[in-house]
Amino acid sequence: MMKTKLVLTGLIFSLMYLACSVGDTGGTGHAGGGGNCDNLVTDANDAVMAYFASFSTADCEAADAAIQAVIDGGCDDDGDFGDSQEGLPCSDSYGSGDGDGDGDIAGTVNDALDQMDALIAAGSCEEALEFLFNSFPGEPEWSETVACTTLAYDFDHGFSDIEDTTHCGLATYFSTGLREMNDAGCIIGFDDDVGDGDGDGDGDGDGDGDGDGDGDGDGDGDGDG
């Protein structure tokens, strides 16, 4: 249901933490890693940020390899990199962690918002917005309870009050507002129609659902039914 673009939020933070730890030790790195940890962590950080910017398979594989190099180099004492690697869709260990795995919508949305917050914290706010818009299969569907309707109304009309209209300001607004609604159980699903306006979900715009665009429903494209 959700596109497999999620990576664990701890990835960037573990990279940054380890990079700082290496710097504090004067380049000696974590135990067993020697001074090479500094270079391995830097390479991993660059590779992960490249993946966040493109979400391409090639960059995912590069990030996976860079993280594996950190692990193989003895620079992952606390296991954070191994845990984070499970969030890369191209990794052999993808999905082997303790994720909800049950299609729970609230968990899915929280995962996306956690990743968005990680990008914001890293200063990649434009990428955070792009990530959010690409993460969900359609427009969120809201619960029609009074409380949820109020939250959705406030979120929608709050745009006019945003003072910080930079990418970071907008990304933070989206993340904060959507998380509040999600925590309240107000996001109940997604409108997964592909957006061609005919409501049949096949993307060709003719409304018959067969995807050939001729409107006769037989799928051959000649329009004769």
C-alpha cells in the first residue's frame, strides 16, 4: 500500500552521532575500527544523503554498501547502523526489524513522519517535503468525527498563519499538523485513485477501468466494445 521508500529515522542520527564520536576521539574511531571509521562514516553519511535526495535504486544500493562497510569495519559497536540498514528497501535485511508489518495506517504514517523529521533535522527540508508527497499512495482520508473534523479544518486553514514560509517552515508545519491528526486516530486511509479524474483508478481517464483509454471496457483500445 505504501511505497517502499521508508528508511529508519535513526539512520541519519546514528551517522551524525558516530561521526561526532570519531571526531571526539581524535580520529581513532570506535573500538576495533581504527582511524578508518572516520572515513567510513563520512562515506556512509554522503551516500545516505544522496539516497534521500533521489530515492533511486542505485543510490539505495550505494547507501546500503556504505553502511555495510561501516559495520564490517568494526565501527558499529551499538548496532545502530545494522538496525538502520533494515530500513533500506534495497537491503537484504529490509523489514527484518520490529516494524508493525501489519498494514496499520497510523504506524505507516508515523514512519513517514519520523523520516520526514529526520530530513528536517538534517537541513534537507525540500527533500522532506518531496518525501512526504511521494510517501503516501493518495490523499489522506479523514475520520468525520467532530474532533477530527476540527483538527482537519484547523490544519487546512492554518496555512494562512504560517510566518516561516521557507521549505523548513512548511515541512515542519506539515509534519506537526499531520502527526497531531494521526496521533488522534483521524487518518483512516488513503484515496488510492491514481488521479486521472475518472474515478476508476486505471489512470487512462476514460472511466471504464480497463486502462486502454477508449471507454468501451473491452481492453483492446479500438472503441468498438
